[in-house]
Amino acid sequence: MMRYKRFWLGALTAVSVFAAALAPPSPAAADGGEAEVHVALFVKTNTYQSAAGAVTLSAPGGLSVMSSDGAAWHRTADQTNVRATFDGFRVVVAETTDAVKAGAFADDVKKAGQPAAVIARPVKGKMTYAVEAGPYGAKADAEAARTALAGNAAVAARLAGAAMALRGPLYARAGTFASEAEAVAAAGPLWDAGVYAQPVATNGVGGAAAYELWYGGAADAASLQQAITAASAAVPGIAATPVAANVRYAALRTDVLQDAGLGAGVRMLAVGGDGAKLIAQPVSAQGAIRVAERFGRSYRGAIDVFAHNGALAVVNRVALETYVAAVVGAELDASWPAEVLKAQAVAARTYVLKQGWKYGIAHVADTTADQAYRGTERESAAATGAAQATAGEVLRLANGTLLDAFYHSNAGDRTADPTEVWNASIPGIVSTPSPDDAAERNKLVWYRVVMEGGRIGYIRSDLVRLTGAVNKGGFPTGAVAQAGVNVRAAPFVNNETNPSLAVLNEGAPVTVIGRDMESTAYQWIRGPIPAGQLQLQMAASGVAPAEVAALGGLRTIEVTKRGAASGRVTEVAANGRTIPVLRPEQYRTLFGLPSSRFEVEQTAAVTVLGAGGRTTELPSASGPAALSAVSAGGAVRTISSDAYLITDGDGTARVATKDAAFRFHGTGFGHGLGMSQWGAFGLAELGYDYRKILLYYYRDATIAKE
């Protein structure tokens, strides 16, 4: 870890020193075949949430869409989209025959943070578009969404005082028909009379779909009775049998939300009925299903769509070894040593088998909340080979239980002890040295430079030509080597988290005040981040919200405790008050950092030494103070810029700021527990095979076949 010296500015200024319980059942084999993993793509639980209102599915060669009872509800052609959701409560924001107006309404609904659909149906010879928000699992949730939309300025302006209705999953059955087309034709008189109706697919005989016409779409029993009365007036003698809650079905709709120009639209199936699931499978046995809302990724196996905890659940069911290969591909590059890929395969397999039904309906999620999983996106022969070469192998403790096979990107030379991360011991996981420096191999040094006008930032060293001269302060001078060079706050390229501060043309003069390696998973710099911006970031993290809100203006951050094993941060104080967390690892979330192995540079922290030995500590609660510097000739000059340099006797410089800001220096990437992926890379280069790599990081473990 880096350490900071005390710097002195003449006789005036000194810089302050900164210095488990048993798991539920694991993935099981289906029908005697290979075990399946259930991966949550979208799910709502008490501990994890990934939300969508509907998903758009397609596959090369087409899709087969069926009920969980085996009835064939729908089939698509090659690459044809189908929308899938659950039939819940919805807010009818507007109904219009104006396609452009409907599209604008839907855009406003989405911008207001609500899921949207535009459902098309013919009414009295004209196509009518119902702009809906939802679905929601309960009427109260739909009512809350309606209130929120009514309070949205853009939506309210379009509504111009018009009311928004509610729809729900309460229906009466009008009849059964030989085809969907016949059910649609029978719906015409009801649509024309203003009665909501829709064709549905139910479970027929011999695995076929049965087509029925249901009407009502009511949010409560009283509204359903009103719909029955209106339907009887429009179609005398129409059946009026309420549909029981245990009838499983797919409501057949046309959603034009994602169709350019609101044209023909996309088939939407909204699954409903107690315990009902919509199951999508590729027609081709080697095919994969594309889920547009999940970054356009495609997935082997099947996609299940259903309601869970009042929200849409989308679960990918995939063979265990196919899942393991996909995780290896998502976590590591195919060019890495084969022994590292094999070690990753065993760790990934052990991890997922250890989880059991973690989310009630799924073993794992597809994010790093569990393991990175991107479906077919990172498939490779190397990843598949690693899974096949280690098929069935897992890590077990001496008592026979599966080990918690945690792993991370980079330990920054030493893995963590679990007490430093989660305040608890984990059998088989200990702190150990880790050869992680390969992550910065072939990376370049970046120069920290002062530009004309006094602004400070980083430029990669190959983009600067040094003149060989130094300025009056003893700092090297140089010039930008080519046109359009970006200057960044920290030494790495990321246009979102580390955007360009300035763009310099060839020949622009710079003064080099420091050199740092490019930030990588091994060691990194973040910031400087102004105090106000960092406090907003801390509040958005959701960590210790009450304590963060009570800070007032953020002035100081200090690491007050570290773990004895690896030096990871275990306690932090802000403005002199401890920020309590449930687990020390949350400090990296609080500050948005790659790991919890960091130090804080408080750029405004300066000790000013005045006459008679009196000192003033900055920053102070009263705000920025006026500072002056005395030159070698005795001239006094007020420091007016936002940032200024402080140097020590050997010419080492530190950038100080007038207002409170913070720079974080750290090593490692991830929680630090278990196997370091970059460390495994280093061990493989030393000749370790995958078994030796695993047993190096996971102590007292054995590798066994499941």
C-alpha cells in the first residue's frame, strides 16, 4: 500500500499525514439427465432485485412457447419477436386512435420510471391504442403507480385532466372457439361497446392450446360485475361465468410499443393463473433464446416467465456444465492459461451447487451478486474445454460439505480474511499472499501534469515528449506529442467514470509533477472527487443512509481501523464520526471503489504553521481559508487558485485543493475472498496446475467428483 509523507511549503505550510447455515437443495437432474441450474435474469426478492415489465424473446429457427402444463400456446418463425409478461394489474394511462400520441404517452410513462406497453385492438373499424403502465402484482401497487404518474409533469400535461383507469386479472368467460381468429372475431362487438375483452390460450387436450374469449379485465369484483352487465347489453345471452383463479392461461395481445412507427406490432403473451409459467424454448436443439431487455444476450436452455413477489420473474434453465462454461467465459478471457480456466470452472461449479434455492425460484442471479453469466456472449472452445475437463469436480471441506468457493478479480498481493470483509469466519477461506501484478503487465506510466492555466490531470506517458528541461520549481517540462490528447483526472481510460477534463493539441506545453502506473485491477487511483459530489455518491450507495445524511457538509474522511491480515479497511470516520456498516466490505460500496484495500488522500488537509508556532488545520468547519506563499525573495502572494502544489525538500509534489476533495489510492479488485483470478494467472505461470491453484487458495479442501 502507498504511504504519504509530510510535505512543507517554506516555513508556512505543512501537509497533514493521511495516512452459514446449511444450504437448501442444490441444482438437481431433470428426468434423470444432467442437473439444471435456474438463473434469475429478472427477479424481485428481499435481498436482490432486477426489474422488467416484459421481455422480448426470439431465436434463430423460431421459438416454441408453452404452458408449464405442456400446452403449446404459441410458436414463432425464425428470429420473430414475442413479448412475454404476467397478467397483473395495469394503469390505462390513455386510449387513443392517434399512433404518434400513443407513442409519446408511452415514452413519458417510461421516463417516469414505470414499465409501459401499447396494446392495439380494432374498435369500430379504427385501430385503438391503449397505453398501459404495468403490470403490478397488487391493486394497491397499481394505484400507487397511477398516483405517481398523475404527479408527473409530462404525463399530467398530456392527460389534460383526463382520468386513468385500472385494469386487473379478473375475467368472465364468453366462450371457447376453434381458433384464435374466431375468438378475436367474437371480441369485436364487445370492443365496439367499450367492454374490455381479449382472446386467451388455455390448456387444451393432448398438449394443444384451447382458445377462449374472456372479458372484464377488472381490478375488483364490483368492476367485473359492471363489465358483465355491459357485455350482456352489447351481446345478449353472452356467457357470464367468472374465471377461477386456478385456471392457467396466456392472454393474447398485440404490443406495438417497440415496433417502429407503431405498425403491425408484436405478439404479447401475458401469463396468469395460480402457479402458471410461460416456457420458451428454441425450436432448434442447438439454438439459444435472445432476451432483448437483458442487454440483447442469448441463452441456452429454456426461459421461464411468471409472476413472483408481485413482479415479473424471468429465469433461464440451463444444463449445469453449460452454465459452468458460460461463467468461465464471462469471468475470464479465453486466452488465459488453461489451468486457470479449469480452476475457475471448479470454483464456479462449487459455488452454484452450494447456493441451493437462494432466491426461492432460482439458484443464482446472472450478475456478480453471484457469478457473472452472459449466456452465449462469451462462449469459447477454451471455456467449454475447461468445464468438460473438470466435469463434476467440486471443492469439499473435511466434513464433506461443499466449500464456499468465493473468488474475485485481484487481491492486490494478498487475499482477505473473511473477518475483514464480512465480520465472520468462513471455513476454508484464509488470507494468503497472491501474485497479482500481472494485471499491470504491458501497461504504461501516466504523467500527472499541469496545463497552461493551472489545471491538473493525467496524460499517458507515450503521448508526451519531454524536453529534457525543468522549470524554476525543478519539474520536468514537456509537450503533447499528437493532436486530440485527452487529459483525465485519474490514470486510466473510461469515458463514463473518468471523463476527459480537457483535450490538448500537439505541442501544447505541460509540466510533469508526478508519475503513476495506469490504474488496473492490481493498483488504482480514483478521484480527486469534490466533497459535495462524493457525499451525493455516498447517499446514493444506500450504505449507512442515516449517518451519511447527518454529516452536513463533508469535510474529512479518515480510515480508523484496518484488518490485521491484509490491511483492508474495517472502519471509517467522516467529519470525525464513525460510519457504521454491517460488513466492512460495504465501505467500497459507500465510496464506489474497486476494493476495500485503500487509503484516503484528503486534498484540502493542510496544517498551516504561523507566527509564534501557531497552527491552523484545514479544512475547517468555517470553510476555506485564505492562504499566502512567500517566495525565496520574500514576496508574499495570495494563493487564489482552486488547486496548488506543495513540495518537500527533494522536490516531491503534492496537489492540494482549497475546497475539500478526496483522492483514493488502493490495490485489488473485488471483495478479496478466496481465489484471486489474477493470482491464479500468476501461479499458472509458475507451473501450478488447476488443482494446486485451488488448494493454494482454499485451505483444508479436497477436490471431489459429484
